[in-house]
Amino acid sequence: MDSFDPGKVAVRSGHFIDGKYIDEGTRKLQVVRPSDGVVYASVPVANAEMTDRVVENTWTAWRSSGWGQIAPRERARVLRRFADLVAADVETLAPLEALGSTRPIREAAAWDVPFTAEGIRFYAEFADKIGGDVAATDHDHLGMTIAEPYGVVGAIAPWNFPLVMASWKLAPALAAGNAVVLKPSETTPFSVLRLAELAVEAGVPAGVFNVIQGDGHTTGDALVRHPHIAKVTFTGSTRTGAAIMAACAESGTKPVTLELGGKSPQVVFADAPRLDDVARRIAAAVAGNAGQVCVAGSRLLVERSIAEELAERIEWIFAELRAGATWSSGTTLSPIISETQAARIETIVQRTVASGATLRCGGHRADGESGGAFYFPTILCDVNEQSEAVREEVFGPVLTLQTFDTEAEALALAQHPDYGLAAGVHTADLGLALRFVRGIEAGTVWVNRYGRTSDFTIPTGGFKRSGIGKDLGRQAYEANLRFKSVLIDMRS
């Protein structure tokens, strides 16, 4: 999609409740465009009392509409219509997504919107495929498990991929027969509102998918604590995920799916095929969306004999990137979401250098024509496990480089004491790759690639402090069902 004028994109503020917009809240939050720092809208904050009312509304709509009890094939038809409407709405959704997020318009149109639609379509097909099992029991008994929806799912989506991350949460929940109350990030609140409109147009009963605006401390906390929220799904920081787990436990135990922080390694052996391709893969994994990705491959571990050559090629690729507004089709380096986050990235890099690291490239703000917060992709060498940029999730385009001489050394470096979200291994030796797959503590391991394909069959989720449960795949659908055990004595 071509460049667009940000001043000509109309946004609808407010909450989307019971099929209509409601502008209610005790206070308002300003919404800033990261590309130029301009305040372009505001959203109301739902306080605890309003959040409770919205959850009650959703519960009532779920019960009265029979969404969880309708024929599964009919539910699938509604969701397929929803997916078709999303795919056809790219001219509206892509500019909305690009306007106030870090997603360049070209990527939003070519990837984010189609990926969102296909995710909804994928989960629609599960609606009539999983219903429980008949158990192997004694001849005089009939044992079975019955799959049922939870009821109302509370979903909290992040700002880095607003549409895509929202669809990961709402699509399996709706397909399984649940209702959803979704709180988008207060920094990127608008494209998801359009998604909710399209859901109602497709035939999802009004009130079964509600969008509520607000911040985490007020709205998010009230949402996850409500007794009618039967399951919670969240993507975001490890600290917030831990707070959500605590709130769920304090307010009555309920299952959670948490995709949290990462500090993912990319391990490159000297026999890795096509080093130019490897370099582009590694660069994209840390500079894509300006590194604001949970699975960003931010720790490069490379066999010593090829380290200099690989680093040089990555540096050339970084130099080709062009910072610019998300509404410009020529932008290849996204803005940082906020000035606060850009300052945090800058501080971590400076402290890492002060502790002994060598700055190979970057380490400074990038010049963007629009005046937003941009940070040039950075490579830090001469680091170790204690270096802040190695230890902490930066959530910016910062790559640390460490070398190794042996397989055992590489595996030891690849492990992280806290995180285990994803990892990449680049080698021509299949046996070596499989040993790493077995040895590394990570929820996803990519071999001779880095990043997901455009299908949804493989689940994603982390080990250790990187989360609990899975998004995507069959596992995400089943996580939105509860299974009831039934045993019938046929002798009486």
C-alpha cells in the first residue's frame, strides 16, 4: 500500500460495548503517534466500576445469545465471514494500524491485516473438530470427556502488533464458544475497535466481543479480577504477567495464558549455509519492528572463525535501513513506541558500553524525517553474561555478539537464567541442530530460519519467565475449553 496522509485518517474513540461506541470514563489518556510525537487522539479510561459493568454485560450477552451452544458449524460460518470482512477491509485497517503504532504501512497492508484474517479463519475450522473423547472403560460403563467453553475470556493485547496479537487471543476464544472482553494497549487502541465492528457485521452477537479502553493498573487489573472472567490471556512484559497471575490467584483461581519477555539467542556455526542469507535473517530478527518483538533474536552467538565476516555483513544490512514515519511506504526502520522507551534503550546501551562492551555500530538515535523516536540498529561486542544488554530484554534494535569455539560452549552461552521464549540455530549439520533443539531451554526453536511462517499450526509460548501456556496451534484452541469428565453406569 502507498503512503498516506495521517491527518486524513479518522479514528473512533471510546469503548466498543454491546455493538456500539461508548465514550465513558473518569479520565482520558492522550494517544501519541510514535512516528512524530504528535498527540492525535485520546481514549477514556474505564474505572473498576465500569469494567465490572462491561464484564457483566458480556456475560449476559454470552448467556442470552447462546453463542457457546449454537451448532459449531454455524459458529465457524460466522467466523469465516468475519475473516473475509477483515481481509477485504485492508484499505481501512492498514492505515489505522500504521497511524499510531510501530507498523509501517507497507507491512501492515501486506502482512498484518492478511495474517489477522487468516488467523480467524484458521480457528474457525476448529469449532466443529474438537468436542471431547470417549474413554476406554469397563464394558458396563460409558466414560467420556465433554469440551465446553469457559464463558467470558479476559484478553489484554500489547502495542507492538495490535491487530495480530488481538486476533491470537480472540479467534480461538470465539471459535471455542467463549465471549471476549479485550483491552488493547492504551498506546495503540484504535485498529482493534474496527475489528470489533467487523465481528458484529459478520454475525458475532453484539456484546460477545467487547473492547474496553484504559490502563493496566486500573482497567486491566479490574478485568482480570472479575469473577465472571473465567480465563485470562495476556502478551507483554514478564513483570506485568507475574502481576496478572497474582491478581488471578487473589481473586479466585483461573487459568492464564501468558506470552512474556524474551532474550532469544541466534547460534551460528561456521558450516552454516549461505552466510549472506544468515546475515539477513539475523538482521531482520533484531531490527524488524525496531526490535520491538517478544521473540527478537537479540543475542548473536557465532563460531569464532566466521564472527568478523558475519558481523560485517550484518552491519552493511543495518546501514541500508531507512528510518521514517509509519505512513510512508519507503520506511524500513520503525519508530520506537515512545520517547520513554527510546531513552531506556539508549541508557541500557550506554551502561553496557561503560561496563566494557565495544560499540561496533549504532548506539545512537536514528534520524527520522518525521521527528519521532528512532534508534539506529546497534551491535555490541566484547560482552558477557553479566552485561546488561545480554541479561535484560531491551525491546529495541540492539544485538549483542559473543563468540564460541565448541558446541558445548555455544549451548552454555545460549541458555539464559531467566528467559526461554525462542532460539535460532544455523548449521548444515542436522545432528548438531537436533542436539541444540533438545538441549536449549526455549519454547520455540528455529533451525536455519528465524521467525514464524504464515500458518498457525505450530504453537508459540515460552519456558521459565517467558510465560505459561501457548498461543497459536491446536493448543491455543484447547486452552479456551474446559473438559468435563462423565462416567455412566449402564447396569442400572
